[in-house]
Amino acid sequence: MSVALTTEQALRLWHDVNLALVRDNQPDLSGRQVSILLTVYLQAPPHTVRGLAEKLSVSKPVITRALDAMGKLDLVNRRRDVEDRRNVLVQRTVKGSLYVEYLADMIAERARTQQK
């Protein structure tokens, strides 16, 4: 499905979603954290710290710091790859899946509201 938005509508939607996230009682994630989280949940696993760093064009420490924060919120888990101990696998969690679903629902609702 394709949605056509003007520049102002796109920015207003982004604003409205971010404002709703600030006002709710859900975890307050940075743009970088949301990008990492959505990469993990929207693209097929396996995900590694190294792979995420390459995919997002950032350093491994940047990914590690973001995963530390999201791990404390139980949005993702990390564990060593038993086949290659050099790799750290990033895994989805139930709480993370529910958060991504919540985020999608919020975006869809704000988009519907904006079209009225």
C-alpha cells in the first residue's frame, strides 16, 4: 500500500507520532534506537552487532550502547553465537514485539487522523 503525503503532512505525522511517544508511558527511545529496533524486527534474522553496525553505517560501540539501553527495557536480548563465539546475536523479545506493534498502531492511527 502506498500513501501519498505532502512534505507538511509527512512532517506533521512524524511530529504527532513523536509527541505521542513523549506523552505516553512507553519507553522513550532515541531515533538511533528506533532504527536499530525496527531493523531487528522488520528484517529477517539472524542479527549480529557487527551486521547491524554495517547495515546502519555506524560503529559497533554505537550499536552496543543502544542495545544496552534496549536490553534494560527488555526490547531485545543478546547472546554469544555458539557456532562463532566472536559474534553477538541480537534477538527479539515478546516485549519488543509488542512495542513495535504499539508503534505501528500509533503511526497508523495518527495517519488516519491526519487524513480527516
